[in-house]
Amino acid sequence: MSEIIQKVKQNFTLCHELGHFILKHEGNYFTESIDNQENLLEREANIFSAVLLMPDVVLLSKIYYSCETFQQVQESLEVSKQALFFRLLDLLREYCSDKESEIKQAIDAYIDGQNSSILLLFQNIKEQIIEEFNQYKPSRINQIKQAVSKTGFETSQDFPELLNQKNWKKIKENSINLKTWLVYNKGKSIVYVWDKEKFSDEAAKKKAELQLLLM
């Protein structure tokens, strides 16, 4: 139990300090809990840490779609009970500013194992959360680049956008190690992109031709 508590504190502290850095706070604002809400800079860093550890869309998924209990969410995200309580309070206040008493009652009930009230609140705001999440998703070009950085090789089977030759140039912009090409056979074709530092031109072509045969 002590190890779990220590890890929870460590996770929060690391994210909290990262918040100070990214938010360009000056000086030493070290803290280990979210109890200290008096200092504005501490409050900002605490919010940053809470959002980083418990994003809106993750809470929506776990609470609304997966119907996880308060304890299950707390344990899976490795946060303290108090941190999750205040995170839910801030999140629901943001989207339901006119339902202060209802929000507190719903969270208290959720902690006690009754989720009907909090599910109703999430039901009313889920579309907003999903819409905002989609706005921050990386572009498909960046998704392709990220995938190639992990695997070294991707094709138009997973990313149909590669079939548009205009995207080839965009993919190679600021990524001198990436190359794109096309293979075709019997009316079928595959466009592929690869990291030349991980695959030679010949090896990448063979991988693409193999996938083409399997189509």
C-alpha cells in the first residue's frame, strides 16, 4: 500500500513540476499534494498536473462508456482520491457551470458507488468533450509520420491518404529520412512510406510487394 501511495505522489509531483516549467513559472514551487490551493501559481500547476494525469476524454471513457467505479478509475490512473475528486469537480464545473450543487452531490454519490447522477452529467457533455478532443488530434500527415517513426514502414492500406500524391511532399517536409513510393500489379497498387535509416529501398519495396500480393 505504501508503495502505491508513494507512486501516486511521485506521479503528481513530476507532472506538477512539469506544469511549472511549461507554464513558465519562476522560482521553486515544489509541492507534493493538491491541498495548497492558495497560491495562484501552485493552483495553475496543480490543474496542469490533474489534466495531464486525468484528461477529459479519458474520464469520459472510463466513467461514462466503461462504467468504472470511482475506485477503479483512481487505481487505473494511479492518482489519489482527493486528486480525482477535485479533477471531476473542475471538469464538470467547466461544462456545467450552473449546476454546482448537483455536481457535488453526483461526485459524492459516485464515490459511494452510485453512478447514475454522474452518468447523467456526462451524458449531457459527452459530445462537447469528444468534439474538443478531435480538434487536438494530430493531422493525418503527422499521424503517418508518427507511425513511421515507430515502425519504420507504413502503407496506404492503413493510411489511404498516401494514395494522394500531393501528400507525399507534405510527408517528406522536415523529415529528410522519409521516402515514399508506389508498387502496382494486376490493377492493384500500394503506396508506401519508409524510414531510410531503418529500411533500405530494396527492403521497403519487398515489404510493399508482399502486402500487394496479400491484397
